[in-house]
Amino acid sequence: MTGTRRVRVSSPQTRIALARGVRGVRRPLPLPGPADPALARRVFAAQRRAAVRTVALLALVLFGTSGLIAALPVLDRLTVGGVPLSWLVLATATYPLLLLIAAWHVRAAERTEDRLRPPSARTGDGSGPPRPGRPPVTRTTPGGPA
């Protein structure tokens, strides 16, 4: 194998990153529209209230499940397929509830953003730009085009 040369192959992004050096230039991400500090504070406050409600609900589910198991020690003695019933309660009730609470919280945060979006950022039908993974909202008026 005389005369063969090894060739280093890398993606263009790797070459750019290596050419930039160890530290890249950090720039702030562009804002999607004009900055409105008052609107940002209102959205943040509303989402913080939703987060407090979510954390309280999570605590209620977690401590409530633990309290239920502590209050009913018979759940530890009863078994289904060799598994204590208390474990099944934790696995079949707690985790699905946590998932539902998380989905509810995300949807509440999205609704808050949609509700507080300024009129200039909305589309003609008042729904705003569609979010990824959700179809755009179409609204019809009575007697209007079908």
C-alpha cells in the first residue's frame, strides 16, 4: 500500500467549528418581533401562576398517593400476580396522572401566550401563527362561506 494517502473527511459544520477556534462568537438570538417588556412581564406572571398551580397539583398527587398508601396498609399485603397492590397503585395511577398534569401545564402555557399575544402579531382570524404539531385554526362566521 505504498503511495496511498489518508484523507480526513468531516462535515462542513465540523470544519467551520474547528476554524472558529475554541470559543465561538456568542450573539443573542433574534427576537421574533419588537420587544415589549410589559407584555413579557404579563406573560411571565401568568405562566408563573400556572406553574404554581401545576406544582401544587403535582404535590397533591404525589403526597396524596403516599398518604393513601400509608393510610391503607392493607394495600401492601394484597398482591396481584405477586406484586403488592400499593406498587400497582403507584405505577398505574401516579405516572399517568403526572403525564396528564404535564400536558395540561404545557397547553395552559400555550393558551396564555395565545391570549396575551398583541393584536399586531395575530393573523386575520385572531388565532395567531400555528404552533408546530397543531393544525392552524380556521373560523367561519354564520352565513359566511362554507
